Amino acid sequence: MPASLYDLVIRGGTVATATGSFKADVAVTGETIVAVGLGLAEGAREIDATGKLVLPGGIDTHTHIEQVSAGGLLNADSFESATTSAAFGGNTTVISFAAQHRGLDLRNVVDDYAALAARGALIDYAFHMIVANPDKKTIETDLPALIKEGHASVKVFMTYDLIKVDDEPLLDVLLTARENRALVCVHAENHGMISWLGKRLVAKGYTAPKYHAISHPRGSEAEAFTRLIAAAALIDQPIMIFHVSTSEGAEVIRQARGQGLKVFAETCPQYLFMTRHDLDKPGLEGAKWMCSPPPREAADQDALWRALALGDIQTVTSDHAPYRFDETGKLSAGPNPNFKQIANGLPGLEVRLPLMFDAMVSKGRPEFEGRGLEAFVNLTATAPASIYNLPNKGTIAPGMDADIAVWDPKRSVTITDELMHDKTGFTPFAGRTVTGWPDHVLVRGRNVVANGALAAKPGAGKWLKRTGGWAAEPTGRLTADMNPETNFGAKIL
């Protein structure tokens, strides 16, 4: 018999991209998609996708994996468990955080974290570098070198006592990113407002998990966004604002983008499907729904869906931050902690895509009328690949990596704690029933999940070297303060 023309053919499905969907077979040779069309020749392997959707693998660009918190807690997931969970949810790439803390050397942090990922990851991955110790070596030596080596995004926090970066060092980070063409990602909330209100709540005896939602006033988000955007505009440095939770925050972003500023933004399922009332549970149970910023109100959900539809917010990430509901995680401060002593964060890697698919495709959110499937692909794969300049990722086309998820659009699944493959022990989305679930997931042409079973081993994932790409390029429009033509000739940038 003659040799097969292709290593793999996914046959008979409906292929969807960010721009359209169509009946087609998909052929793979080695790690690469080599043909998309009808009636392709036989493959050495074949997957029958009749009645299924053939989608680019999901890309989750905000995941906390095998990471130590500022308070010293190691979260529940290793790279093996987290990327297993990600794959079962239809994901083929994650970006997680190499987290510098005060006093740590950024170079050592990245090298040590890369070794963990290389041993454990089942799918492809890249890193954001968290800068919490913006000293001279970090700013002038380590950041420029690491960016040039392929770590092209930096994260800073504007809140949390042990890791926050104040306005002046924030400008140092923005300038270093501008000079080396990296994207700066920011957790932006007003630290003073959160700290002040949280202390007053605890002092008055309001200590239950539900008061966490009150301790992060919604105005703290819009204020910090405004201050961050002003700083980025001064430097002419593109930014990504993480986990937008309020209508006011979305409005600040819309205004900035309308002014031509290079501001990107993400939101998360917890802000699209939860409210602060989910924290109002008996005893400490509400701790399972604690994250920062907290979920808000139903009106904020609608505002965020509109912002996604308008393009003001470009991606939806999980912000996977897995802490077990025991002494190793949420209850590390003892059996009766106040909300300030409870680790913030929710697991979400595995359910991000099914929740979004159910809302946008199965149920058909009205904001995406007639384009729900294409918008789903764009928000969860194509746009993140583009913004973070992930090579050959994010769509199904010849020449792209064969990162593919075959979805059963009719499969109904009730989410349970037991269904999840991460190590958190619970999911805050338990009890929700969704329609649509992936049953085959391939990374660069190799099976990771096949017919609902794990088919890959730790270490199979590949680190993705990347430059900042188009998203990290300055606009070239300098403010009057920074423009030598209007600032008496001072060359500051």
C-alpha cells in the first residue's frame, strides 16, 4: 500500500476561525497543519469529526501555576496537574507567572520556574515575569536580558503590601518595557482604598468571606485604571489591564482606546458568571468564591459582555489561582480566619472554555448575534495569540501549529468538583450545566486528550520563545511633556 500523504486527518467536521466557519477536513504532517479542505487524502491516523466542531486550541494567558504567593503559600497545582486540567478543558497553550518577590533575583526566579515547567507541562507554555523588586539590577540588567531571550511580557501589581509597585517604580518598569519592546500587564486597584476599608471592616467585626467583596470598592478599579493609563501614556508604552470587573473600569478602557491609546484588557468567567452574592455562604464556605478583584453585580456582567462585543476587552482568561479549602490553602491562617487572612484565588483552567462556549454558542449571547462561534474562537484563541505574539498559534490554517480541539457541541455536562483534573479539590462553578465540551485535544499534532482520556506525559509541552510583537510597539505619539519639540528640547525617552 502507498504511504499515507498525511500523518493525521481530522475528517468531516466544521472548522471555525475568528472570521468564519465551514465544513472541511484538516490535515497534519509532523507538528503542522498542512491542508484545510474537502475530500483530503487519507491520513496515517484519522479522527472522525462528523457532527463536531474543529477549533483552534484555547490559549489561557493568565494562569498561576506552581507559584508561591506573596504570603509564602504554594498553590495547589503543579505544571503537570494544571496543564492536564487545561487540556481537558480544550486548551493547548498557557501563560503563567515567573513571580519575583521582594529580595529575589529575577534571573534566578525565571530560570528556576522554567525548570519546573520543562519537567511538568503537557501543553505549550510561556511566562509573564512578575516584578515586585524593581531594584537597579532588575530594571537595568535582568529585565532587558530576559525580554531579549524571549520572555516578552511583564506583570506588576498596584496593590498588595508585599508585592505592590508604586507610581515611580511603575514608570521605571514601563520605560524599560518600552525600550525593549515588551508588553506590561497590570493588576490595577487602588491599594490605599482597599487597605483602609479592609482594616475598618475587620475592626468592626465584619470578618466573614462575603465582606471581602465589600473591601475592594468598585471605585478602586476605575481610579487605578485611570492612573495606570496616564502613566503609560506619559511613557507611550502599551499595557494590558488584567481581570476587569466593573462597568466603570470598562468605561475607562473604552475612553482610553477611543483616544488612540494602546490599552488592551481582559476579563474572566468569575466576572461574567458570578456576583458578590456568591460569597454570601454559611461559615467559611464563601472563601471558595474569594478572588481579587471580587465578582460584582449582574449589571457589571452585562457591561463586560458589551465591552467584549465592542472589542474594548479583547480576551477572556481564567486567572487560575488554585488554593485548596484546607490548611494548605484558604485556611492556612487557622480554622477561623477573617477574610483578610484567606488566600485569594479561584481555580478555572478547565471550565473557562466550556462556560464561554455555552454562553456564546449554545445559548447565544445577544451581543454576538450571528457570530457567537467566531467571537468565541477570537476571544479565547486568536486574539490572545496575536496580542502576546505566540508563534504559529491561535487559528486553523496551513502553516500553523496543529493545536486543535474537537468539540462535541451537543454534549451536556454538569460541572462537579469530581470532574475537575486540577488539585484544588473544588470548583466554584459546581452545579452549572453547560452544553458543549471538547473530546479530542491535540498540541502540535500529538494527542493530549483522546476520546476524553489523557494521552500525553509530563514534559511534552514546549516553551514558546516570543518577542513583544505588534502589541508591544509604542504608538510614536509622544505627550507634550516627552516631546522635544514641545518640552524645550529635553530628550527624556
